[in-house]
Amino acid sequence: MGKTLKDTLLGTLVHGEEVLEDIRVLRKVSQDKITEGNEADARIAPLHAKVLHLVVSAIIDTGKNAKVIRLSGTEGYLPPFEAGQYINLFTEIDGVRTSRPYSISSSPRQRGYYEITVARSACGFVSDYLLDEVKVGDAFTANGPAGVFRYQPVFHSKKSLFLAGGSGITPFLSMTREVLEAHLDRDIVLLYGCRNEQAALYHEELGAYAEAYPDFRYHLVISDNVSGWTGETGFLDGAHITRLVPDYKERTCYICGPQVMNEFCQRELEALGVPEKRIRRELFGACKNIEKEAGWPAELTGGEVFHVTVGNRTIEALANEPILVALERAGIRVNVCCRSGECSLCRVKLVAGKVFLSKGMMLRKADEQYGYIHSCKAYPISDVSILL
């Protein structure tokens, strides 16, 4: 075999021939084999698998209208992830292939499995299936881990404020478990908003952490009027933040929960003078009651049916559901991951017609210039034609 350009260049360096000989020996005898020509691909592939093949290894009922589903790798290996990231789980229900992103609630310090926490929600097409039908041994595919809702030490303060609502507690659970169990140099205050104590996922575990670790403080804030409750009440507003977290301006603030709560908390933080660069938000899925979002056409109720033309097919789509959902129901495959307008995998080109774009869509300038939209956050408000 002739010399490659790399071999030639290395050979010109001081001790270059020695380095080349070391590489040749390692390729023959090392247990961590150095492959010929595709070293980078061979090493990166296990860390960033395009498809994860998973099997349900355990199901744990929380007793709070939610279950913990433990997913193991069928090949005995799971890629590493950062606390706060999610996987996008694919499933087929009644002939409809769809997916949902779920934050990984287990700690990234253990890699034998991923745990996701599925809570029941109104009209939960996928969540009902996972809660009522799935059993140990069932197989799934997923993509991920993905997402940027995580601690970034270069930019973020070591002091964190977590604002969680409902099942939005899951990424914070993963973050908290890693920080406390690995004794990392971090300081966390978690404010968790729920309707009542019974609905608060992991409340007992988080309370135990707060008692055991001085650098972790936890407050459950309930919105229902519950007799006998002596803890915090109301919503996660500026008054709660200033009283419970007086050093909030020194912290990086993370928000995860339903869209209404998410936007409310962001406004409260901004009103307190927290700069935008210190606020991180995570929001999964499409907006519920999109017709109530600012800018929605007043003449539409959301129940109108429009036609979406894709190539030589025309399908029906409700005005109050994302185009992505209509495509999936019709069996038209679209690449997808976050379903919240961030990853851009589900983008399509709008050829004709009008759509309503929900808040939170992170369109690139090139997408805007050439008419691309994210189908997970685009709602038809007329008959439309798109290009996949």
C-alpha cells in the first residue's frame, strides 16, 4: 500500500517515523483497534447513533397517574447523554406511526438504561398508549439523546434556579441526581409548581435530597386550595422567587413545564431584571388551545378542516393541530425529533396557502428566505401545499 498524505506529512516531522511505527503496531495489537481510513466514523457512531434500539426492561407505577418506563439497549450499549437531554421515542398506534420526546429522568452517571417518566394528559394519544398498553419486553426505536436544555459550564453559573411545572420536573430530576450523587460543585434551588401534593412527581425523593444535601433546596408550590397544606401556595411568580431565592440574580434560571407556565415564569423573571441570557427554557410538543395564542385569526375556531397537498396526495388537517400530526395520521413519514420547533428536522417548504406559526419556532434566516417552516409548529389556516 502506498503512503497516504497523512503518512507523508507525519514522516517529515521530528520523530515522525517513530510515530508512524507506533500507529502501525497499535493497529495490529491494541484492544481499542484503530481502523484504517474511518477512525472518526468508527469512534463517533456508538456515541451518536442514528437509531436507538430499545426494550422495556421495567415499568414502575409512581401512584401519581404516571409511570417510570425503563429502557435498555438491545445491543447492550446506550450512548452517553447530558442531564436535561431527551430521547424521541417512536411508536405505532392504530396504524399511525408517530413519536414523542421524553426527557431522560435517570442520572447520566449510570448507563445501563434510560428512564423516562410518562404522565397521563388530556387527549394523550401516545401517553395513554404507553401507560395502558406497553409491557416489559416491548421494543421501541428512538433517536437521541438530543437537546440543549442542560448545564453548560462555560456559560452558566454554578448556582442554578430550577422552575418546574407538572411533568416538567423530569429533566431537573436527572440534573439533580447527577449533581448530588456525584458531589459536583453546584448549588441548586428547585421550585416545583403543581396542582396539589398528590400530583407532584418525585416529591418524596426531592424532599429527601433537600434534607441530606445542603447545596440543594426544594420547595413545592401548589395552586389548589388544599385543606391542611402548610407549604407554599399559588403560582411560581416573582414574589415566590424573591422570597425563596434572594440571590436569583446570581443564578442561571431553567424553566420546564406546560407552555402557559413556561411563558408566565419567563415574564416573571424578566420583570425581576433577570437578563435573557440567564434564562433557559424547555418546552415539548405542540401548543394546546392554539386558537388562544396571540395572533390567531379571529374568524377561525380551530375546528375547521383544511386540505394539505403533498406531491400527488391531498390529506385533511384540522386548523388546531400541527401539520406534522396530519401528515403522520395519513402515513406520510417526516423526520422529527423535538416536536417543539427547535431541532428543525421536520421542516417542510410551504409552496402555497397560509399557516399560523406558533411561538417558539426557531427558524433560520435561510428558512425564512426560502419559505421553509417547521411542520410541528405550523397550523393550516387555509388549504396549503407543501414540499417535503
